Amino acid sequence: MRTQAGAQGLMAVCVTLLMTLTTAGCPPPDDDEDGQPLRAAWIYIGTPGDVGWTFAHDQGRRDAEAAFENLETTYVENVPEGGETTVELNKLVDEGYDIIFTTSWGFMEQTHAVALENPDIYFEHCSGYMTADNMTNYFGRIYQARYLTGMVAGNMTTSNLIGYVAAFPIPEVIRGINAFTLGARSVNSSAVVMVQWTNTWFDPLAEGTAANALITQGVDVMAQHQDSTAAVSAADDAGIYAIGYHSDMAGFAPDAVLTSAVWNWGTYYTERIRAVSEDSWTNDPYWGGLDDGIVDYTPIADAVPASVQSEVARARREIAAGELAVFEGPFNHQDGTAWKAAGESMTDDEMLNVMEFVEGVIGSIN
């Protein structure tokens, strides 16, 4: 999977990482003691060809590789969570990689164990909570981009029924659904978000089936938390709108996709590799947002009125500046009872562990 950033022992928030630098002009990593290039490796749960979670991480790897003159990178794809993770980690250790990034929640315990056994190598895990002297965790506040894409969906629905094909009922996914719903209802109080679970991260058949089930119920905008383009393709086939995720999915359904909530991992990976090369790496966990550029939304389609595009852009500026908090009240629990009062916001701890829906979501957490 991608991440379950809300489990017990949740990661601390560190927003001091300097992410404003672009990759252009970065100095090359120093050679190691043997005069060899710095070497970085990634372990993926899927394949870069998924156009989803793994694709976004691999683009970040490519960006980091391009930023330096003396950096070697590699990746291992389609690694199952569990014992095989340990096998692949140990292979990379034996091959002499200086820093290893593992990009699925289910890789966490194995990453931690191998890190403890190899104190001279740096490990980073997306996006659990375990750390060691030579291991940290990282993630992005994708819920901020979810809120903005929800605003687009709320403005564009005419049936007031928005579909959401969701992977697993875990805090990360629930947090995204809630943020998306709050965004939609901030501009359209009649809008509701109908959730269909697939209990898989990457299964185009299951995702397409779930999307079609929502379409038969009358949704006219489709959102998703999945790794393939199946949901947006189903929306395209049905002649309705869609919101992409992970990467810009407009190329796969240009008549349907209004915008996509996306990850931009390149700057983060570049900065972390540079920290290794400069001997300034720390194990401070990271949870950045729009202000760092690690999450964002893609250019909005021309089908969306200019006034709506301007409204979303304004909200983006306010969130990035800390003037608008996605989970600031007033908003209610799913059953309509008060959750947060006006001016009261969810803490990071509450967001990371949320296991219930806000008002406006139709569906259950099972």
C-alpha cells in the first residue's frame, strides 16, 4: 500500500525541513570514503507504471538523480510487505547503498529492524512512526490538496452526488475523504460524498467495478484513493467528471478529469540525499504540506469556470500561508452531531488517528 499515517505511535511533525530550494543548481553529492558516488535506493510496493503512488515516488527518484552529477540510484519494484521486504533490504545493504527509502506502510517494521542492524546506513520510511538513530519517517499533508479538489467537485456536481472509490478504511484514507468532503461542502452545502471500498491499493478491475457501482447510483463526479486510472476511466466512459490522484491523470481521461491531487517527492528526496552528502542528515520525522510543495493539485480543466478556479487558488494560498486550516470548525460528525466548534481545529494527533467520517459522507467504515 502507500501509507497508513495514522497508526499508534504516530510520527511527530517536523516542518522545519527547508523545502523551498529547487533541485536546480544543487551541488553534487560528495564521494564516499572509497571515492565512489553516493548511492540511493528505493523499495516500491508496486510498479512505476501504475501511474499512481509508485509512479509519483519514482518521479521523485528521477528528479533527485537529475539534480546531482555524482549520484547513483536504483529501485526494487513489486515488493510484498512482510518477509520479502527484509530480503530486499538486506540485498541493498550488501550492495553498498548509502540511503534507502521504503515507500509502503507495511515496510515499516522490516525497515526498522534492518536499520538497527546497519547503523552506518540511512533509512527513511513513508510514512509510519518508527525511528532509530539512522532511520526516520516522512509523509505529506495530502489532505490539503484533497480539500481543494473537493472544492472543484462541489462546484461541478449537478446531482450533488459525488463518488469516492476508496482503498482501505485507515486513517490516511479516512482523513482524505473527510477533507475532500469538507472542501466540497464549503462551496455546496447540499453535496454528499458516497464511498465505495475496494480493500485494495492497486486492482484496476475492482476499482472499475466500484466506480461503476457508484455511477449507477447517480454520482456525476468521481474521486478516488487508488493507484490506477480505472476510476477516472470509468467516469470518462460514463460521461461524468473525475478527480485524479497521485499524478496528473488528465491524459488518461481528458474529457473527465477536472484536476488531480498529486505528490511532488523530488524536492524532498533531493534535500535528504544532499543532507547525507553533507553529513547533516537527521532523523526528524517530516509531514509537509502545500507550503513545501510536496502536495498540490494539477491545473484545473477549462470546463471549470474561471471564478471557481480563482476561488480554489485563493484557498490554496490561504492554506499554504496558515490562514486556513482544513479541519477547523464548525463541522459535524457523520451523524450530524457537533465535532469541532467554530475556531476549533483538529490537532495533528487527531488527524493522524481519525477513524470516523464527517457529516456529508455516505458510507460506513468497515
